Amino acid sequence: MRILHTSDWHLGRLLYNQRRDAEFSAFLAWLLQTLVAQKIEVLLVAGDVFDTTTPPHSAQSLYYEFLHQVAQSPCRHVVIIGGNHDSPTFLEAPQALLRSLNVHVVATVGASPQEEVLVLKNKAGQAELIVAAVPYLRESDVRQVHGDESPQAKAQQVIQGVQAHYARVASIAESERQRLSTVVPVVAMGHLFAAGGHTLDDDGVRDLYVGGLGQVSATVFPDTFDYVALGHLHVPQRVQQQHHIRYSGSPIPMGFGEANQQKIVHIVEFSGRAPSVETIPIPVFQRLQRIQGDWSQIQQALQDLVASNASVWLEVVYEGEDVLPDLRVAIEEVVAGSQLKILRIKNNRVAEQILQAVQAQETLEDLDEYEVFDRCLQAHEVPKTQQVRLRQLYRETLSALLEADSQA
């Protein structure tokens, strides 16, 4: 029995308004090739198939075309659970049709935990794998809400609720296994945040519960489970060093903080109930890079990339001492005519000066749009002889924008 574990595709996700359909398409094509080359029999997708509850048509097309192609491959079963980004209604809408293709979707908690236990069979009708397909558990699924609870009590109730749910599902899965004449492994799936889990800057991983409640430990998963395929965290990792409890991570970088991370899928092969786990690296389909430093460092890095004729999407973080209000213009001049695409420019020096210009007792919420503009004039040390004219132009621009908005 050979299983491939992946998660957190986030189809339809934008990166600073840049569409990524080509990357997602390339990943799914690679995944299909890997299923065939590695002789995978079961594909597990541990949640967050889409980035939003209303995915664009391009993302939907990629998803359904991929499932159609998998149905024509040697891979016998696909099991998909809902994540916190997914719409349960949307994922489950074509459930009956997908089941005819041996695609099993469990997007939300049903009336009974029995609905989450799948007995997968081979072509001869013999059971070959039991999957406890537990979707993302919403707070309402695992505890009753009371108005006067402390944060500590809420957190404990969420953890206890998650643990109780997995215990019920494990009991049903074990009962199914005991009915069989041969030893069949049980795999659990989940979309949750394990305590101590590693995340990265700007990876888009959200708290699953208000206040960060519900970070569970490895003890949540009973010994019934021979392998636990998790989703939600984008960094591939084990849960508390347990060999059989793993996150596969996202297949492409969700932000520049993940740009240097090797993305992978897990391949799990069983001998009886004992799993062996192999990691397969995923190619880079679109190179991302973060450049940071003062202007000379940024300029040199950009020139090196231009000379290499590389196709790179960039985030530039300026950290120099000099104030460079025309930073974007300077960067665009360096990369003009190249394959470099600037997706984000972060001018830490200007941000720092604006913050310093704001009084200690003030916040942005305390200032209106005119006062913020005044702070910018101060931060950039604009001569007072120019400030009057600039304020007038700023007010005229705001008025024009408000008038256009009111007519839209």
C-alpha cells in the first residue's frame, strides 16, 4: 500500500495581487506524474484545497481537471478533507459524482463520526486501507459555548473536544479493522494546529480558533492510527518528533518568507501496520526572492539578477539610513527590460520616520487622513515653503476621489 500525503494547495491564492494559476497548474501536473511514477494507490489531501470559500473559476477548473486525470491513472482512491479556508458546501456539492471516480470528500463534521471513517477497497472488493478522514473541526463542533468562560477554560475545552472527537473516530475505525480477516492499516487525517508547530513569516497560516485556542499535542491521536496525515501548517514537519504524525506543508511558497524552503510531499508505504515515510522534493515552479539592505546592497543584488537573466518575483525591503521617497522609481529603472517582477517594496526607513513623527500617545486610529499626510511631510522633512502647496494638492486629490467614489 503506497500513499501520497499532501495538503494546503490554496488554489486561487494571489501573491500581492499577482495571479499564480501557472504555478498551481505546474504543481498539479507534477503531482499527477509523481502518482504514476511512484505507483501511488491512495492520494490524501489534508485540507485547504482552495484559498477562499469562493474560489475563482480558474482554480475550480484546475481542481476538477486534476481529479478527472487522477481517475484515469493507477491511483485507486483520493481522500480530501475540508480545511479552514475551504467552503464545506462547495467541496461537498459534487460529492456523489466524485464518489463514482473513487474521490472521497469529507468537508465538515456530519451527524455521526461514522461518516468520517472510510474503508477503501481494491478492485477485488477487499479492504486495503481504513481512513479516518477528520475535517477541520470548528469550535462549535468540539465544545458548547458559554458566555462567562475564561480563555484558559475555553482552550482546555477545545483541546478536550478535539481529543474526544478523534477518540470516537478511532474507536469506529478499530471496530472496522477487527471485522476484517487481514491486517489493514488505519490512517487518520486532520486539519489543525499542533502545539509547537513551526510557521514562517507571511505564510498566511491563520489561527483556527479565536485567541489561538486549540493547539493540540500528539496525545490527541490514539494508537489506533498507524499514520496521521495533517494539514494547516505550511512547513513540512513532524509533530513532537513522532515519526508517524506529520505535516506535508504547502506545495508552493505562500509568501516570501517561504521562498527558500524546500517543498515536499510524503510517500507512506505500509508493511502490515508499520509505515515507512519518504519525502519527495517538489520542483520550484516560480522563483521568489526577498532582497533587503541599504540601497547599494539592493542595487547590486538587482543588477546581479538582471545579468543572470533570471525570472524572479521579488520583494524588496529597504533598511538603509537615507530616506528614499522615490525608492520604487529607482528600483524600476534597474530592472527595466528584465524578467524580474517587483511584487512588493517595503521602505522601512520611511515607515520608521512616520512612526517617530507620531506622538507617543497617538495611534493611526486617532488621526484622520489629513493628519497622516502632515506626519508624512514632517517625516520627509519637506520645506515649509512647499508644504502649503502640497496640502492644497492633497486636499484636491482627496476631494476628486471622494466625488468619483460617490458617482460609482
